[in-house]
Amino acid sequence: MNNEGIYSIAQLAAYLISESYHLTYRQGCNDAYYNPRNRQYILVPIFQERLLSKEEIIELFTESKATDLPPELEYHRFTLYLHAR
């Protein structure tokens, strides 16, 4: 993590996999991660070198409706995951 609140696509993908999301298909410039608990998908950009801000991650969680918690809480769980690694 370079700056506080800036995260890589790889960090987000690792978090989703650790939470039992499954990478299932590619749609345009996004990878689709399937959440079997609520049968929804979250689309994550495939550009590994791109960095995401806190707001962009919350927006991904909000748009997908695939998270188990509300988007802001899911973001905090994501940051806890990163600090625990």
C-alpha cells in the first residue's frame, strides 16, 4: 500500500478470494467475482497496475450489491484484512 486509502486491484482480488468469492468470467475490462451466499457478482477492473481509492472501492461494492455487508462496512472489513496479512 503506497498511501493510506490507495489500494491495488491485486489486493482487492485477494480479499474477495479470501471471502469465498469465485472468479467466474470476464466482462469487457472487468473480472466478475461471484458471491455464492447472495448469488451476485462484483465487477473488478482487470488492469493490475491501476490503483483504487477508498471511494472507488466503496462505489464498486455499492454498484454490485454482491457484498455481505453494507458497502462502507465491507470496505472496513477489506482494510482489516489488509492489516491482518
